Amino acid sequence: MKVMIPFAEGFEEIEALTVVDVLRRAGIQVDTVGVVGSVILSAHGVRMMVDKRLNEINPDEYDAIILPGGNPGYINLGRSGKVIEIIKKFNSKNKLIAAICGAPSILARERLLDDKKATIYPGNEKLLAYPRGNPVVVDGNIITSQGPGTAMEFALKIVEKLLNPATVEKLKKELVIL
């Protein structure tokens, strides 16, 4: 199992790094991928060195893509033609696509949510065809979530979808999630 998480300038740290941490604890290979460069500045001034650059990866090697939010992180992700191309290709192959905070708006703009239930950062529901108020929503191959406070639930749902509920229960115990 191999997952890519593209990082763009202005990414939300909690959303991105919670997912990286939880998936790696579950034994899933996660590559952090810089959309532009190897050192990416977060929304709150944290500099992060990524594992790879976008132009160095082969998207066919990955089973899932996870889009963190953050402002302007999700906007910068949505401006990357290569990221959009990967998302569309993953969707056509029914590979897992997960997006949190403002990032579901990218999927909506590309019409990948037209027939799907989804959630997004509160106040942006008008961007979705079938918005839900739940912290995390799964519809087919797409998982969406609302924001930093839902990042742990989002990460665990990704693990459940990629692996199994038993691994999620083990992680919850290890992470002291009551």
C-alpha cells in the first residue's frame, strides 16, 4: 500500500501531518510530495522538507492521494495542473482520493463530487452538490473531511478504507482515542 500526499505552500500542518503520522503507524508507505520544491512553508510558518518532488514521482505506483487543506495551501494544490491530472486519473481507476478542509473544493471544481455526498470546511458547503455536516464523509472512492479538528478521524477513516477496521481499533488503543 503506497499513498502520496502533495504539499503546496500554505498547507495546514495538523491536517497534513496527522494523516502522515497515522498512516505510517498503520504500516502504510506515505510519500510527502512537494508540488514546487523540497521545502514547503505551511500556513503557520513551519518549513517542512518533503520526501520527493512532484516531478520525481510516478503516480501509477500509488494507491491513494490525500489532499491537505490550509489557506492558501488548497488553492495552490488546485492550481497545479499535475495534481489535477493525477486526481482525475485516480478517479478514473477508482483509486482512493481523500481531501480535507478546503481541498474538497478542488474535487468539486473538477466535477468529481457531482454525484457524491461530501463535506468541506464549514461555510463552504455551497460548493458541493450534496453537502453533509458530518466531520468525515465516505462516498465510494472519495473521503472528505471538514478541517484540523477532524484530522484524526479523517486519518483513521483512510486507514480503514485502505486496510481494515481491526487496524483502526489497534491504532485507537495505541493513540489513546477513547
